[in-house]
Amino acid sequence: MAQNIYDNAAFFEGYSRLRRSMEGLEGAPEWPSLRAMLPEVRGLRVLDLGCGFGWFCRWARAQGAADVMGIDVSEKMLARARETSDPAIRYERADMDALTLEPQRHSLVYSSLAFHYLSRLDALMAQIAGALVPGGRLVFSVEHPMFTAPVEPGWIAQDGRQRWPVDSYLKEGPRTTNWLAPGVIKQHRTVATYLNLLIASGLRPFHVEEWGPSDGQLAALPALAIERERPTFLLLGAER
């Protein structure tokens, strides 16, 4: 079973204070890039894997999606999602490391910053490929592999600039970090592995982005300058 760190009280409290938790999609700086990868949502059957507070589910419904379903392992996340949700959105608690999806059910599968917690991503990719209708699309983000393999304690000073060294980049597997709470387990994979998982499942990648802030974002929020030192997020899109 995937680690359910989001139901840890300390972690959940810290996560709830993040900008993306309070402001939703607009508080996530990578959202404009993810949105550009999405098809026209009106009339589609949409599945959000790792739906969290339900921000994307509500957005999809507002865009005219015909059917929206959100899945998450965290009961605390789902409870928050249901508090402010459209009754037409269905939420289910499930472990994505052992998920079975209905074949050819969804036109769009979306996931934001969830897949790097999963140890059996190959099995999930196979399920997603089967669950998509022909021409259906998967759009997702994960923490960039440079971010999931850091040398502790993280940022270090070198020559007056900040650097982000990586530890054993090609050695894949679980990495334990202290983020919002101690003992958070993330699965480190290389960029090549993410792409090859898509290909092996029969999905065709159409977009790969190692996200960094645009000039406009940097002007509006100078604190994002640190995000240009190394990519924080890896964004991928694939079609069946």
C-alpha cells in the first residue's frame, strides 16, 4: 500500500497552509503549463488520481466535463474535497498502488504530484492505458527526479551561488525525506523511466516539460527565482 502521509496530522496541517492548498490551481505555479496540455474538457469523462482537496475536479466540472471522479488514499483530503464540492463529482478512497479501473471509461486522466509516492507505477500506468478511450489523454506532474534525489540537507552554497546536488541519480527506489513531517517516503525515478513506463503501457507521449517559472511569473513573484536553479516539477502528457 502507498504511504498515506497525508492523514498524518502534522503533515496535513502543514500541507493545508501551502499556497496551492489555500488558493487552489491558481496557487500552483505549474498550473498554466498543465492546463495547456489538457484537451477541451467539455463533455469528457474525467478521472483525477490523487485528487487532494478536489480543486481540479471542481475545475473540470466548471469547464463542462460530463463526468468527474476523484480518487485519493487520504480520508482527510477527501473530507475536505467533499465539503466544498459539486454533488455531481464522485470521490472514492483507494490505494493507487493497487487500483483497478474500468476499461475504456475515461477520456482524460489527470494527476498532480501524486505518482512519485507510488511503488507500483508500472501497474497503474497499465490500468490507466486500459481505462482511457481511444484518443484519450493522460496529463500528470511529479516532483522532478532532481528533486527526489537530493543530497541532504538540500541547498548548499558554492561560489556565492546556490546549488542543488543530487545523490545517486540512477539508483531508483524509495527515498525518505523530512518535508512537513519526518519520514516522508517518495519513489525516485529517472526522467527516462517515466517516459519508458508510458511507452511500455502503450501510451504515446506528446509533451515533456521540466518546469520552471516564466518571466512573467518571476516578475510577479520574485521568490520563484530559486526554481530556475533546478526544475521542481516534471510534466508529462500522453495519448492512447
